[in-house]
Amino acid sequence: MKFFIDTADLAEIADLAATGLVDGVTTNPSLVAKTGRNFLDVVREICAIVPGPVSAEVAALDFPTMLAEGRKLAKIARNVTVKVPLTQDGLKTCRALSGEGTMVNVTLCFSAPQALLAAKAGASFISPFVGRLDDIGAAGMELIREIVAMYGNYPALKTEVLVASVRTPVHVVEAAKLGAHVATLPPAVLRQMFAHPLTDKGLAAFLADWAKTGQSILGDNVSAAKIGAAAE
């Protein structure tokens, strides 16, 4: 499964990208607005940090304007993925842009029929929002199950299932078990995946026992400053 980071925070993206675990980034107007910066500049800088797909969303609702915006966004960098809403005009835009070789992420998917239409329109990614479905008492993961099964019946479909509105590591694991291709995670959720109390407890015990030996793997004459300099 590929991991995308769902944020427009450049510091967070750079920090998590350094782990080698980040395959792409998704943004939306709300996330970019939080930065208080120019939208195009933010997208350009993210694309320079992460070589994988970077989703940048159009702001228009009508086909001609969406298409013009999508073409402008696609020119920012080769790894831009134009994000369009799952509407009739959004899918017309998806069809046009994908026909021009641009990656397209169709967002705000809440049903299997919508996902089927997006795939037929040539979407590179379909973004079902599992958390928002859970919020209204629906089963978000059941939608992922339906879409993965449906797409699996037609090998010619190249659309990847990008699980969005992820709230917890449990969402990520369940999506992976169902065979979803991508999960886009808020930075906090990805960091939660590193953590477990037994890992912390075990590490503390190992370090305590090691301290009792009085030994240093790097040698007693190696200062912290030298270690830091070597790391740079």
C-alpha cells in the first residue's frame, strides 16, 4: 500500500518524507488556506520535496473553468495530480485531462456507482471518504470493499483506490486488508502508526540494561558533538 500525506504544511511534509515512507501528498483548498500562502507556490514547493503524485484541487465548478484551472495546475510540475470533484462537470474535466496525459484524482466519492463513473472517466485515483461516512453512521470500509471488488472485475481499469478522510491507524490497516492501493493520512495518523506502549517499554528496559554495562558502541572518546558533525 502507498502512503500519501494529507497536508499542505511544508515542514511536516519534509520531515515525514525524510523517513522514505511517503509516496505522495494530497491537498485541498481548506489545507492550503491554513498556510496563509499563495496556492500555486505551495503546490510547487511540495512537488519539489516529494517526487510522487501531489494532488492539487481545482476551485471552479463548471467544465470550461475546471479544465483551464486543471491545465494550469498540471504545468506546475510533472508530478501534479489534478483533483476534481465527483460531479458531472468534474468527470468531464477528468476525461479531458486524463486524455492529455495528466493524472487526475476524483475526490468526494461516497458511493460505488460514483466510483465506477470515475474509473470510466479515466481517473488515476478515486478518493472515497471513509471517515465522513462513518460520521453519519454509514460503513466507510464497506464502500472500500465494494470499490476494490468492483474494480477487480475489470483488469483494464487502471484507477487506484485512494482511501481518504482517514481518522485512525485502524482505517489504514482495514483498507490495506481490503486491497486498497493508497491511503492518504494526516501527519498525526502516520505518526500514531509508529507508536506502541510495549515498544516504548521494551526500549526503556534495553537502554537501562545497556547503561549498566558502562560501554559505548562508538567508544568513550567520541563526543556528542562529533557524532552530530558526522551525521551532517
